[in-house]
Amino acid sequence: MKIIIIGSGLAGLSAGYKLSKSNEIIVFEKDEEIGGMTASYCQEYNGKEYFIEKYYHHIFRSDSELLTLIKELGLEKQMLWLKGTNAYFVDGKNYPMNTPSEILHFSPLSFTDIVKLGLLVLRIKTINNTTPYDRIRARDWIIAGAGKSVYENFFAPLMKSKFGDNAENVSAAWLIGRVKIRSDRGKEGEKLGYLRGGFNSLIEALSREITSDGSKIFKNKEVTEIIINDNKVQGVIIDGNLVTCDAVISTVEPRVLDALTKGKLENLHETLLSIRYQGTACALVGLDKRLMGDGNYWLNIKADVPFGAVIEHTNFMPVEDYGEHLVYITSYFQEEKDFHCVQKEEEVLESYLRGLEKMFPDFSRADIHWAKLFRRMDTAPVYEQGYLQRVLPFDVCLSGLYLAGMFSPTNYPERSMNGSVKAGFEAAKFLK
């Protein structure tokens, strides 16, 4: 069977991996490199070459399918489990948030509020079915369970930085999923996984497996239409030419899928248009020395700066692996006309650097080796109330068309690399 996969992110490559041994697979990727949200930079500093992701990533202990895939690909020896320290920047001060003792010293919350927050987290850990919470606003649920102060002084800034103006419409189901995925904490904090050498190793291993039996992956090739006749997929249009196939697995954002199919998915047309995505503007900066001298890895921020989080990668991974300190500065945006999306790269970077100078008095631009910005509009769905009704099926009930991606059931109610791997695997089952 000849199968075309649109998109080379984890979902597309995972589907290709499962299907390539017994089918002819062709993967079309519109970007210059494969990997989608897991794509990497090849960076060189001081004679040392290394790969680093354009967006920060790590693995959770619960990511069973992803960890099994890593083992199958012979990458298990590269797996490291390291302590990922977290803090919250509020009113010009860093508050470590890794242990119960540290959380007790989070002064923006009263002792009573901290107890309420702890009880809310404990309650979340007991919830196994998030369906009843899909139509409840996270804001309302938090206030009902822990009070207005806990919402306004703890959750609201985090949700605002992630979802912008849509923050108050996000469902309690998403919040529960988010907290549960981050709840693997011992007395000393959270352990997170990472592949030494970067996730480029995973992407390249999947690519090798897919192409080893004659299947192909094409870069800089954008599919402009999925041809459907008589309720059956005929092929796709690339560079104005028809490439025929027996089936298509699409991993593209829902609105793009609607455009590619010219509205012919009548049973899904309105749903595809109703799923709102948000974008990310993620800068990566190479530095001569640490930005966060306290050794913190992840810093959530409540401050008047144009980003919502700072992630110092080399406070997690050994700096010796890179020869320089690496820091991500990231912001989400909801509209294509947003500053982060429309302004020139150097202007966005300048705004980020000014923000760092405001937050970190010891930061000096003289310490910067290089800075890059990567941004895209299709980062992830916005998990609004009622989003469960819009989760897209793997099989659209149209002969030969299947879907896999961050919009799939495996990425509800919170997206993850593991969810995308599972989505690719599930879509592949329909074609085996």
C-alpha cells in the first residue's frame, strides 16, 4: 500500500515507523528540517557541534509509549533522569516551588491558601476521568475548590501566560490533566527525562527506520490539496502535480486540513474551523555564564515582561555537553496579528533581552554568544470548555484519510510528546 503522511512531527514519523516495513511511505514536510515541534538547531560553539531543540522538551515517567519507542530504536543508553527545579517569579522575587517546605514559603499566598492549594492538588491526583470537568471553566473550579486568592495569586498568572485572553475559557479538564502530568514529585522535587545528544537523535532514528526499506521523506514540500473523489482519497497535490496514493495520514492543524480538503469533510467541517490554535515565539540564547545562578531550570513569571517563562536548559543538562549556557525565553500568542508573530525577529529578541535585563540585574548582553527565535502559529489547541466534543477522530469515515496530531484523543486533555507518538501509532493501526 502507498501511504502519504503530511507532516514529519512525532505523530507523522511514529505512524511512518509503524507502517514502513510493509508499505511504501512518503512523508512530505513543508519546512527545511523534519521534526515539527521537536525539530532542532545544529549549533557550533568554540569548535564543538551539538543539537538543541527549537522548543524545550523533556520526558515524564508516565510517557510509556515514548519510552518504549526510545528503547526499540536503541537509544535507551542516552536516557537521563535529572532533577528539574522550578520557581515562580513574583513581584521581583524568585520562589522555589519544588518541595512542600519551599511551597510553604511562597509569600503571595497565605498559609491557609497554601493548605487549600495542597488539598486541591491532592484532589486532582484522585481524578481518573476528566470528562465531567470538560464543560467547567478552570477558573470557576479553582475558585470553588480553593478560593479566589489561590486563583488570582497562583493559577491566573500561569494560565494568562499560557493562554492569553483565552485563559478564563480554559476547561478544568485541561488543568487537571496538566497537574497530573507534572505530579511525579518526590521529597526532593521532580525528575524529568532527556536524551543525551538531544531529541534530534530520536527524530533521526525514526527517519532512518522509515527510509531503510525504500520509503521516502521529502523536506521543503508543502501539500496544497488532498484530492478526494467519490468519497475516496486519490492523492495529494505537490508543486502543482498530483501524487497518487492509497491512503493519507494528515497531521496538520485542523483549519489547514479543512483548506486542503476544500471543505469536503462535511461531517467535520464546522469542527475543524472551531478548533482554535495558539502560537509560540520561543527564543534560544547561548551565554557565556549562567543566567539563573541559583541553578533553577524552569521559571514561571508574573511580571511586566513580554514572555511567560524562562527555561535554563543547562541548569538541567550538563553545560559540558554544549560548551556554553543555553536559555529558552518563551511566550504564547493567540492571534496572527500579535506582536510576537508579526514583528521582525530582531525586534522580538530585543524585547526579550530587555525583559531579561529587567528581571536579572546581573545579566549582561556582553555574555551573549548568539540568539535565535523560532515561532509558529500552530503550536497547540486551546483547551476551552467543551473541547472534548471537538477532539478529532483517527478515522474520518472517508475512504483512505486518517488523522493524527495534537488534536487527537491521545493528546486530550493535555498535549505531550507521548500523546503525539500514541496518535501516530493509533492512526497506523487503521492501515496495517
